[in-house]
Amino acid sequence: MSVGPDSRSGSRHSAGEDSGSPGARLRAARKQCNFGIEQVARELHLDVTIIEALENDNQAALPAPIFVQGYVRSYARLVGLQADELLRTYGEQAAQPPPLSVGGSGRRVPRYSLFISRYLRNIVLVILGAILVWMAYPLVERFIEDFDGMNDDRVPGQLELPPAMDTIRPFE
């Protein structure tokens, strides 16, 4: 059910449009259209608590201002109010968060501090590398010994079989 300003007897409502808070103006327009809060909530696909918070100008119960602007715009269209004027009034009334800044804490890190941390990092990496080489040395040494101890008189392609065992008899 789509209810717009053209489906009612008057296309625009003037009662309460010039004075009062945005919530009071929305409530007055809703009552003039003979809508219940549940009906408005269903039309706008919002929770009843959001509609009540909008009408009571309860900023603490509302989500982020960017969402509320969309709610106010849709609500104003539903009840036939001027959405731009209502949003302007809402923006003046709503507590605006402070603008975001891209600065740091204002405290500069001394250059020598950065040099010391880089120097310390390099020392730690060298120590870790030395420990790794020290731990891997026995493995490398064993590999070298095994490689040197290989029998070089083998013929490529010839398979050496282990000696036969007399105790195993396969078909007995």
C-alpha cells in the first residue's frame, strides 16, 4: 500500500510546518493524515521505536545522523511535508559530531629514537640468523659426511640387492 501526498484530500499540509521541532511537525502531519505509528512504521519499513524517537526528537535513541536523514526524508514524503525544509531544521537541531582530523597526537617522535629502533632491529635479526646457522650446522655437516662416504664405484643403472636371508622361505 503506497500512500503518498496525492492520495489524500490535500496535497500539502500547512499545519505545524512553520513552527516546532521536526518531530512535532512530523507527528502533527501524521495525525492530520489519520495514520497510526504502526502504519507509518510499516510503510517506511522501520521499527516503531524509531518512529517514536523521530517524533519525540530523541537523538539518543536514533542511529547515525546519515540514516536519520533518510528516515526523515521518507517520513516527510509519506505525510506530505517539505523534506528539504524539515531536514534543514533537523540538521540545525541535531548535535553534530566534531569533524574528523587526520593529524596525529601532535607529538613528534625524535629522529634518534627511530634510528635506535632500526639499529636494534638489525642487531636482533643478525643474532637470530647466527643462531639459525649454529643450529643447522650439525645437519649440514652430517649431510656432507654422507655425501663424501658414498660409494663411487657403483655403475649407473645397476641395482644392488640386499643379501638373501636363509630364514625366510616364501612358499612353505
